[in-house]
Amino acid sequence: MEYQQEREQLATAARRLAAEGLVHGTAGNASVRVGEVALVTPTGAVLGDIAPADISAVDVESGEVRAGPSPTSELAIHLRAMRTHGAGAVVHTHSPKACAAGCVVEELPVVHYAMTLFGGPVRATPYLTFGTPELAEAALAALEGRSAALLSNHGAIVLGEDIGHAVDLARLLE
């Protein structure tokens, strides 16, 4: 199987996100960039049970699925974050505290020195329907100059250099 090592890393990260309570059931997704390919968790996948063979391979530029099942419904956020912000990995959680914060603040201030890793206050998008181009656009705007954003009434999106870094930032945000 092509990209075996990267698929294993992504599957391990997805299971870690579930084990740490940052995603529940099928809520949440993750991706890693390998050159011109994005390896992405598939739509409807239970992240706590995901295996390397379950990972979708998608062309970063066109969004065309090269191998595997249908990718997450939030594919546009992942691909555009990779193209626009140079993300090596993207993690989207539905973690309890990030969901709650996204319901009540427009911006999460830097309240701890470790939060400087986000590049400044964490902005929240307005509420927009999941999986839509409008949500992808709002998320990218909120991520400008940042490595994390809250998705109002939805969850959070975090960008990392690699999948381990992105998971660590998602844990920090929570």
C-alpha cells in the first residue's frame, strides 16, 4: 500500500484523538500532507477504530480521490489549509471545551504562555453548516496567521507541521 508509514501515523493519531476525548465516534477528522497527496480520514469513520487501510488518498490541488474510501465531508478545509497556510497536517475536533467556547466567544484570548503556539488569540467563525464551502472559507479566514480556530457551535480546527504536532496543538486548545 502506498504511503504505508504516513497512513499508520495518521491512523495512530486518529485513535489517539479518540482515546483522549477530543473526537467522539464519527465526529472529527484528520489529515496529513505527503507531497501533492493528502491522506485523510474517511467520511463516517469511527476515529477510535481506524486502520491504515481506511485512509483516503486525495490530490491536494484537485480534490480528486486517488485511493481509498470517500474522504471526510470537511475535505475542503483540509485541502485549502494545506494549500493556503502550508499545513503539513490538519486536525478537526468536536472536543467538549472547544465546542463550548465556540458557542460563547468570538475570540479566545491568550490566557497561558503555551497558547502563543497558536499565533495569538484563537478566533471563532460564525456558525455555518458543516461540510460547506462557506465554513471552509470562514475557517481559513480565522486561521490567518494562526494555527487554531474555533468553529462556532461545531468544534475546532488545528494546523500542524506534522500530525503529531497537530494533535498536540488540539490537546493544548482543549
